[in-house]
Amino acid sequence: MALNLRHKQTGCIVRMLNLNQPPNSGITNSNEEVYKILILDKFCRDILSPLIHVKDLRKHGITLYFLIDKERQTIPDVPAIYFVQSSPSNIHRIITDASRSLYESFHLNFSSSLPRPLLEDLATGTLKSDSIDKISKIYDQYLEFVTLEDNMFSLAQLDTYVQLNDPSAGDREIEEIVERIVGGLFCVFATLAVVPVIRCARGGPAEMVASGLDLRLRDHLIQKNNLFSEGGNLGSSFQRPILCIFDRNFELSVGIQHDWSYRPLVHDVLGLKLNRLSVKEEKGNAIRSYELDDSDPFWGANGSSPFPKVAEEIETQLSKYKQDVDEVNRRTGGKDGVEFDGQDLIGNTKHLMNAVNSLPELTERKKVIDKHTNIATVLLGEIKERSLDSYCNLENDMLMKGGIDRNALLGALKGKGTKVDKLRLAIIYLLSAETTPQSELEAVEAALRESDVDTCAFQYVKKIKSLNVSLASANSASKSDLVGWAEKLYGQSISVVTAGMKNLLSGGRQLQLTRTVEALMEGKPNLEVDSYLVFDPRTPKSSSGAGGNYSKGPFKEAVVFMIGGGNYVEYGSLQELAHRQQPAKHVIYGTTELLTGAEFVEQLTLLGQKMGLGGGSTISSQ
């Protein structure tokens, strides 16, 4: 059975809600059920949100839940489960709650490991207030990541791209960001209980994270009672997974482009967040909230389909639903059916029973159809109003052909669409063309200004691109001198942009990320990935940073991690790769944070401002 991150994380959380006992152990099998209160901080609430719905908490004996920073009343006879990040403010709040004897007992669960200084603060504070006996147990849960689908997670670490590429960022700030990413990835693999073989390109944040994670895993594996047990973990394949780490600069265009598939469209246009979505109803202005997760069969089956195909599928499902309703009515003598004459009582009763049994399933199907009809209708309105199909086609043409008809580009920039749509199209134009004539650049910038678009992000990408060209042509200088010069001028991770320039200009429409992951999973000699570093925490460390005798593949399972923001386009492309392999492989996709195209462009705009580039109006989506 393949690694299933969502299943594993849910299992850990259910155990935590059961006072860290296996579900259905003696605690809940006794005659008297244990009722509990759940205390969360905002980060841990977001971890739970996509996994366990509020209505399901009661199944696990949770009668009430509160945010830790809100004022709460004393409930003296009930145990409280705390699930929070290990921060000084949370420790202070726990000490205060214990000193006030808010609850009968405190079961403390931290989303990652609790550092010793904070553990000592907790001990000192509860001793002083004579409340240490209230603390029942303390657990390090290693759950500091948000799982959105079986094969998709986010570390929910905001603005990582800006922080890593900020020209004013110091070494210590970069190290702190890398440490946070390493901590999050450690939690993911501790939950999966497997130690990966790590691959990454040389230089930049990807190598820093890979090296840090390798060191963290090595230090942990030395301990006698460690969290990893591939050998005894019969639920997983015996082969270890490969972890492929990338930086957003590796393929910048994917974070910006418009996409035509259902899942990316819903995220990008309607703002899907933590698997929840709010849209206006087709009739009237009432706002409806929807869950889009693995409990929705239509979402699972059609998320990767192009939007027109999704619209057809909704029609097909509606037609089939109507047929099934008509069939139930016919068999039970309802409308359009034969009148019941009382002769075949047993036969008719059987049909009635079947009808009653099928009602819940039919009702659920209708709810799903109505939900996606409403979502598709709202999407269609946005597509028409903003001419999003034209943006998708133009950007695809540019990325495939490495250029575009100037009149078509300028026509789109002066036509329909929000300011951000136009800015995204202009940046894709920059990234797709190997050379951009000055007259064309000026015309594009003039069209952006005409639409009152802030060009900071455009100027930032233009600066990065011109720097890459300068570096590529300056063959006389050594690589280390060039990288040093670039870092002094433009921030810590420019070397990755430089190394990845050819990837931004790749020809085919299969993502460069997907092609690279496929090559890394195959493990065969390949010029594109032969230079990639290898870190294997289970082998002796060599001077090159890699274990000498690492597993070279082929790999059945991979975890692909994108530093600086990921999206549903990459997720969909990697799932397609996994499913088309014979036999099918398994790929989990993760990122520091999930970003829409507009959110990523906002980060590029911030970097442009920090470098004193461009300017103009706001880039609000007006």
C-alpha cells in the first residue's frame, strides 16, 4: 500500500483526540464515555480543518472547542486536550489556564517538538502557581503541516518566496527560514515513518533545506527510540521514497500562469482555501459555503479535467440522476407509473423498500450536482467577464512556442481582464521569449500603464532575466565569483534563478518539474539530473554531502517539495505522471504555502518594490 499522508495524519489526530490512546481502547469502551474539551491555536485549527469536520468532533468525545487566545470559562470536571504550536505565548497561556484550574486535567500536544527552554518555562510556571499536578501528559506530535488531499500538503509558512529573495535579508534570517522548512519536512516524514533519499539541484534554498533535513534526520536516527521504522512498517512498500526538493525559481512561470483545469481554476479564481469555498448562489445573493475534499466524489474524479469537460460531466450526472428518480417513481407507482391495484402486495412492498433505501444516495447525489452546478456557473461568469479562456490560450502558446504575435498580446493587455490578469500575461511573455525586442517591451509596458497596472512585478522579473543573460555571457569569470556578485546585488537565492534559466524557457508543455521528477524517480543516467546532489541520511556521510552507497532507484514513491509557493497546476501534473506510469507510481506534492497566481504576483511586486523598481497604481484585482 502506498504512503497516504492524509490517512496517517488523520490517524495521529484521532489518537490525540482519544487522549493519545488507540481508538476503541479501554478509555472509550467503558460504560461511561469520556467527554473532552479541545483547545487550539489558529495554526493547529488549520491543520485539523481539512481532516476532521466540526460535526465529526463529537464522535471523538469533543463537546466544545476554543481558540487558546480567547477568554474561557472554568469547566472543572472535564479533561482538556491542547493542540498548539510550541511558542512562548502558548506556554504562558497554558500556565495561566492551569493556575486558574480551568479544567480537570491538561493533555498537552505540541504540533512539533517542544524545545527544552520552553519545557523548563512550563515546569517553572506551573510549579510557582502550584498547578503542576494539572498537567497530565505532554506529547510532541510532529504534525506541523496541513494535508489538503491524500497526496498534497502545505507547511503553511507564509511569504517564504519574498523572505528568501529579499535583497536585504541577512544570513541569520535566511537560516531561520530554512530551519522552519526543515522542521516542517521532518514532521511530514516522522508522520509517514520513512526516511527518504533526498535529491536537489546545487545551490540556493533547495540545497540548504536538503542539507539541513539530512543533518536533522541523521541526528534523530542515532537515538535508540526514533520515529522511523520502515522495516517494521508493513503498511508501506519496503522501498524508501525519494524526496525531490525544488525552489520556486526553478520554474517561475507555473506560479503565474492561468490554467484551464477545474481544480486550479476553482483555487485561482474563486479562492479555495483549506478545502473550503464560498460563492454566491445562482439565484439571489445568498452566500453558500462548500467543502471540496475526498468526501466529494465529483471533485475527486473531475478535478484535473478541463473546465468544458467538467460542465459536460455535470450535465451527464444530472441527466442520469433524473433517469434514476424516474425509475424509482415508475417502480413504486409514483408519477408516470402504473396504478397500484393491490394484487402484488409483496412485489410492490419490495419496490417501496428499495426506493426508501435508495433515497439517501439519490439525495446525496443531487446535493453534489447542485454544488458543482453552482460553482461552475460562478466560474463561467468569471471566465466570460475576464476572458480567461483567451489568457490560458495565449500563455500556453507563448510557453510552447517561445513567443507570440505582438498584436494578439497587446490586444489582450488592452481588453478584458483584471489588472492582475494582464500583469500575469505580461510576465509570462517575459519568461517565455528567449529574446524580447526593446520596442516590444516598451509597447507591453505602455499597455500595462494604460490599464493602470503596477509594473513592479514585471520590472522585477525583467531585472532577473537580464541578470541571467549577463551571467550566461560572462564566461570569463568563475562561477563562484558570479554567484557571489549576484548575491551581493540581488539577494540570497539568485543563484538558483541563474541555474534554472533554461527551465523557464523549456519547450514542451509538460512541466519541467514533472520531467525532472520523472528522471529522478527512474534513477537512470540523465544529463538533466546527473548533477543533482544526493543526501541519504541512512548512509555514512561523505565529503560531497551524500552517502556513497545510496539507493539509486528506480523509485516507486516520491515526495516532491516546492520552496517558495506551490499550486494545483503542479499537483495535477505530478498526479498525471504517477498514474500514467506502468505500473502506476505514487507522488506526494508539498510546498511551503499554496498560492494563487495573484498571490504569487503580489510577492513578486513586493520584491520589485524592495529593489526600487517600477511603480504605479495598485495591483488589486479590480
